[in-house]
Amino acid sequence: MTRTLSPERQPPQSSPSISRSITQTLNGSHKFLIQGYSLAKGMGVGKHIASDVFTVGGYQWAIYFYPDGKNPEDGSTYVSVFIALASEGTDVRALFELTLVDQSGKGKHKVHSHFDRSLESGPYTLKYKGSMWGYKRFFRRASLENSDFLKNDCLKINCTVGVVVSATDCPLLNSIHVPESDIGTHFGSLLENMEGSDVTFDVAGEKFPGHKIVLAARSPEFRSKFLNGTDIDTDKQEIVVTDLEPKVFKAMLHFIYRDTLTEEADVVPSTSSSDFPGCETLIAKLLAAADKYGLERLKLMCESRLCHNIDVSSVASILTLADKCHAAELKAVCLKFAAQNLAAIMRTDGFESMKEKCPWLQSEILKTIAGCEGDTCSTGEKSQSVWAQLSDGGETIGRRVRQRH
């Protein structure tokens, strides 16, 4: 006989817990520009040109382009393109997309993609570092060379990787959204309105009001002036600034209050000619100001912008600037680039100027080359050739070729 509990004696019921498993992809893209395609041909079947390493989903990846093909049986009939796992990993599951860009503007790109379609066996699995996905017969070489994919001896390949990840989500029944920090907006308003300002800076006749306590909190240089009592400007209500231009000082104030760059400073400077005015752009002058006033985050932001403009014609000027402003990150990038491309850099006007202003940088380039021997920075033959040219001040330097504009 089954007994039924009376309502008042029923066991208490708790709300059921909830969880869910979410499987999705962490996506990232990389654009690979291959210049000098005609010079790359003939390097040999199975030999490739590699892109820089990029990170997606916690793993590093690289694009491999084989101008003579990867498969010996094809006899250089096709070019091959692969995406390779460049970091340690086991059973990394991912989706891939390779796009050969149509440079005619018609948008007729050649696309191989795992995305937005059903895969019978699921995402591709890479077992170890060096595992690759791609196509041995990506494009028939004869057709490629007479197509709109090749323009000015240049190919453009876009790659997207989607790393598959799974996570268990246990949502809270009640949650409160916390907005992003808006402290920069509030301090920015303080800069614009200048309520309570207690100091004014005279920069080439242009006046900039400020707040000593804000400036001191952000900059060791201003802290020394206003709080430590070791500077003659401690009690001054107006300070004349003679070492910065008004637009540079304004951009520096903007960062101090808002922690961002101005729109003008955020633009990467153009270095289309060999006469790159390394110290004349706003971002370069802002780097020097950040170094003087101890604004380390601003320094890195400026270094990052300038880093995007490093090329053969500009690297010597940027290296000189980085050395002067104690910009260690930017300097390291410049030295590595110089070690890889020194034969061409030695023929630029910027290199001659660097030798006159900072002759010690030649030794630092040599040390970088020596450290790169045997790895991907350069071949031993190239390093020895460049080393000889620099060490004895040889005729190659004397026969410097002025770059054409």
C-alpha cells in the first residue's frame, strides 16, 4: 500500500541548476603580401616563402607559399599555399579560409573556405607543430601569371583561421552589467572645461590651462615640478615651455587626461620617400615628449605607430629616433629589420645620416646580425658579406647609390 504525504509534509523543492556547453570558433585573420613574385620563381619545388607568424585562439600560425609547388610530381605546374601550425599544439581543431585577392577591383577572388558550410568530418585537426592545411594545386602557375591576381609583380593572400574551443557556461539567474571605465571621459571633460585649473602653460604664445594634481599624478616630470618642491616652478601659476611645439604639447595633454592619442597623432606617418623626416612627424615629436615627461604608456603607443612604417628607406631614421628617445621596443624592431635588409639600407640617405649622428648604432646592427646567424634573420653568407662591408668601411659604402624618387 502506497502512502501519500500530506501537502505540509512534502520535501522542499529547490530550483534546478542550469548549465550549457558552448562550442564555437575563435577567429583571426592575416593578410600576406608577396612582392617580387617573378624573383621568387625558380627557388625549387618544395621550398616556400613564409608570412610573419600571427596568433589566433592561443596558437601561432603562418602562411606558406610555394612558387614552384610543393608536390614534385607536378613539376612546377602549380603554386601551392598552406596554413601551418607554428607553435606547439596537439589535436588542434580549426576551420580555415584562403583567399587569393583579385587586384582588378572586380571582386572575383579565389576562395577556399571551411566557414559557412557543413563539413562531413567536422573541423580539420592538426596533430603537432608544423602540421598544415592547404592545397598543393592551389592555382595553375601559367594561368596565375596572366591573371588579375598578379599585379605589379605582387600577390595578395588573405587567410582566416577559426580555432574550435568548447566551454561550459553556468549563467547566473540574476546578473548586473558593469559598463567599461569612463574615467578618461570625465578627466577629458575636465581638460576641455578647465574648471579648477591652477596652472597655465605658455607654449610659443599659445596658452594651455591645466591642473597640477592631475599632471603630477600622470608624469614624474610634473610631479617633480609641483609636488616634490625641488623645482623653481612649484608655485608658479604660468610656466613657459620652450622645448615643445603647441600641437605636440596639446597632444601630450590630451593623453595625460584621456589616456588616448588625438586623431591627428593616431595617423601612421607616410614614409613614401627615402627622405623620411623621422623627427619631424607629430607622432615622432610626441615620442620625444613622452620620453622627457616619463609617460611610458604614451611612449609605447608612439613606438607602435612608428613600427608600422619601418621599411628600407625609413628604418635608419627611425632607429636614430628610437635610440635618442630610449624607445627600446622600437629600437629592437629596427635592429632586427636592419639585420635582415642591411645591404639595401646601406644605400639610403638615412643610413648616411645615422652614421653621422649615431655611429655606435653600426656596432649594434653588427651584434644583431651576429645573433641572427644560423636562424631565420639572414643566411651566414649574407651576414659575412655585410659584416665585411661595415667592418672595413669598404668601397661598397663609398659607392652609395642615392635612391630614386
